[in-house]
Amino acid sequence: MKCVFVIGPTATGKSQLAIELAEKHSGHIVNIDSVQFFKGLEIGSAAPLVDDLKKVPHHLFSYVAAPTEMTAGQYIRDFYQQISKLKPNTNLFIVGGTGFYIQALEKGMFNLPEISNEIKQQVLDDLGKHGPEKLYLELKNFDAESVVHLNDHYRLGRALEIKRAFNKKMSDFQSENNKDALPFPYLKIGLNFSTDDKEKMRTRVKNRIQQMIKNGLIEETKSFLDCGFDQWAPLSSVGYLETVQYLKNEITLEQLEPAITLSTMQLIKKQRNWFKRDPTILWSDIFQSDTRVVENEVEKFLK
RNA sequence: GGACAGGUGCCCGAGUGGCUAAAGGGGGCAGACUGUAAAUCUGCUGGCUUCGGUCUUCGAAGGUUCGAAUCCUUCCCUGUCCA
């Protein structure tokens, strides 16, 4: 089994490229986009269309239903379970822009046993009762090297759960052997654009958002609110968050598209930032249309 | 033509004599990140600097004052209302 990651920021045409590659090399497509996992969030996450799904086998798209949420660890389990059903020589095209999940799949997650709900609840309670300062002190006294910030309550809580449950530091896990790295040969190709083309990119994003709204983004979002899922985490992702605001009359319809375009540009920026630290990705510039070079690399790799 | 209101840094906006290169927010830039990740969090954001400073800045021009974004005069522009 060989894996080709097709990654990069949103709205760069990864899905399309992946389909072309998968058709050419008779491969399967596997999703690694943290919103396309969810059932019912297809429009706003620009999930593949029905026609595309027919062209090539797709996996791990739209398979998690509200109000279930996802974690990187769960994703990895789902991934291996899903591909275990495939023929061992299948070529996989793993498509998406969620850097954290890509890293999780590539390098594996730390082997952490489940943490009991008591401990989780206790940490939450402490945070609510005493504020973050007390927890922060507890963490710093235990692990002076910790980089968790006082205001990052989520990571602060998590670090303390681990401390209280296992009496271990986060860094202890980093140094432990990780057996869960991706056990197949893989190649990472990416679609991106140069900073000079940011405005071109914005236009592209804007058109895409307008199309999403026309295609029913508002109705899609509304159906979740109607079912009482407004606390469901995926609804605070780009596009859905703004649409929820619109549906709650916090912004007007005129403000909706600009608001989503802006957050999408911000998302793109964060994604580019994440990928910056990975020097092994083979990039193509979408405005220079030089994907052929990369396609040749894929060909060589799969040979 | 008349009456109010107002013009502040990329944008919005606070500030009515010194503690103000100017709160706060947005945007932008940089960064962190191992079970929420399209999330969460951090830093920087007038110029120059040998990092001690220094120069320019709150519509424009004058003036008052030891000292002005803040007070006075005139002018320009914007909004609302009355003719």
C-alpha cells in the first residue's frame, strides 16, 4: 500500500487534483479534512460532489453524524479500520488540509490510555472554581518546561488531566517510542500559492463562498439548529459559524459572504503557517499551473 | 443660507491641558500546537535608533500655554435637521 498525501490550504483544488490522480493510478481517495468527516456539512466544507464520488472510491467522508464529535485519535483508528478492508496494494490518495490530523496520521499519536471522566470533570471544576492561575501553578510546579499558556484553558486542562491521571509530563510522551507512525511508504504533495497572489486567492475564495450560499449553505446549517445541535463543535468552523450568526440575526445576509470570505482567508493563513514547518512537502503553485512536475513525482513514487 | 453633530493611527473607536506614540476592538504580520485543530492560545503592529533615546503624528493654518489630540480664531470637509 502506498499513500500520496494531497494537502495544502483550503480552496486550492486538492479534491479535484486527487480525483485526477486517483483515476489515473486507479487509487482510492481518503479524507483527512476535519470538517468533511461530518455528515450533513457537505456544502460548507466543499466536500466532493455525488458525481465525483462515483468516479473514484472515497473513504471517511460524511461518516460522523451529529452530535458525535471527532478527535485525531479516533480518526486514526477509523483510518486503519477502513483501509484494512481494501486490497493490500491499493494506492491511497489522502486529501485534506487539516495539518494536525495529517501529522497525527503520519507520526502517530502518543499512546495515552483513556483518561477517566472523573479526572476530566475534576479538572474542569477546578478551572471553573479557582480560575486558571491555580491550575497553571500546579502544572508549572510539575513541569517547568511546559509551553502551555495560562490563557490556553483547553491545553492547560489537558496537560493537567495527563498529570493527574498518569503523573507524567507531555514531554515524557514525546520522548517515548512511537509505534504508530504511518507504516506505508508515502509522498506528500501540496497545492499552494505565492504571497503575491493573495488577492487572486481572495477572489477565488469569494466566488466559492457565493456559490456555497447559492447551493444551500444556510439551509444546511439551519437543519442542525432546528435539531438543537447548535453547540456541536463543527458548527463553529469557518462558514458555519458565520451562518449560525446570520440565522440568529447577529449579522445580515449582506454581511454573510464577506464574513465567511474573511475567516476563510484567515484559515488559509493558519494552514500555510502550519505547513511551513514541513520541508518535505512537494509544492505546486496553483496560479502557475505547474502541477505536472509534481504529477511526475507521483508517477515515479507509485511505480 | 441657518442650527446642531462630527473629522483621531490601515479601519472602527476611546480620550477634553501634562501620567498620550495616544485605551479598546477589528484587520494585518509573526508564532505555539499530540485526542475540540476550519478549534484553542501567544506576541508585535508610526519612522529611525549604538535601545539611552529621538523625529513625525489626532482635518488645515495660525494662536494661548512651561506644556495641546485636548483651550481660542479662521478655513476645509462630512452627517443630520431647518430654510
